[in-house]
Amino acid sequence: MAQKPASQKWNDVFEGAMALLAVGCVVYFGIKGNGAKIFEPVLILIVLASIRLIVRWTRTPLFASLRFIVLLFIFVTMFLANEFGFYGIIPHLDKIEHFFSGVILTFIGLLIYRKATQHEGEAAPSARIAIWLSLFFAVAMAGVWEIFEYSMDVFFGTNNQNGSLQDTMTDIICGTIGATLAALYLVTRARKKRLPLIHTEN
């Protein structure tokens, strides 16, 4: 049996710590009788389990960089923002979340490229094409998300965009910045090792 890389072991520790924290929140707020606070940690446990099931079902392991940023995103958005109410403590936390989403979507775009090319017998998949497609995918999805929020506001009367074009555009800009930085990171990895960025262990 192949031994896990150190990066994946640290991700296991991070995920395990979040699961324990979620269970602790369920127990604590259950004792306090605060049902509203129980929902979020239960949802976190479901999300963590769902990610593992999807990875197993699709037979597409997440490389360490993507898995870490996904776990970090869950921690920031679901624990800090929703469970512990950090929206009122950390300025512009919503923009930080959009920044992280840009990073995540870039890695997901890379994963899609890897899945699309792995059965083509390509001896040397193009790192340049992979990175450009990943960047474009992330930027496009930032726009798609804002279309979704706009549609929810129009058809269901929500206030996801605060009735502001500025909010919409800054969300897209934050996502694009995150995607660009993630793409630059992939460029540095591609220069150090020709194509490790399409392999699971990186």
C-alpha cells in the first residue's frame, strides 16, 4: 500500500480537526438548547462526508493543494462566518470568501483538464493550456455565480447582491484576483517540475 504524501496527511489532520469541532459544536449547542446553532455543524459534517463520497464515486482524488483550499474555504465560510458570526467581526469577509472561491475554481478547472486528457494517451499534457483553461474557467464561474445571485434576487426577492452593481463587480474582481494568483502559483509549480500539477500528489 502506497504511503500518503505529507501534504495529504496534514489535510487529513485538518479535516479531522474540523469534524471534531463540528461534533463539539453539536454537543455544546445541544446542551444549551440552541437548535439554530446545531444546523450549521451538522451541515459541515454532511459536506465533508459528501466530498469523500464524490471523490470515491468519481475515482478522482483531489490533489493536496485543491483539498487544502476547499477545507479552508469550508472553515472560513461555514465555521467562522456562519457558526461563529464573524461577518460582523472581520471586515469584508464576503469578499475574502469570493477570493477563496476563485482559487478553488482554478484548481477545479485544472482537475477537469486532467480528467479530460488522462485517457487520451498524451505523453506530455500541456501545462500552459491547463493553466490558461483553469484561469478562464474560474473567471467565467465567478460571473455565473453572480448571474445566479441576480436571478435569486429577481425571482425570489432575496438580497444577495445588496441591490448594488458595485457589490456584484467587486465580488467578480475578488474571485478573479484569487484565480489569477492561483494560476501564477501553478506556473511556478510547472516551471519547477514539468507536469506535476496534473498528478494527484501535488
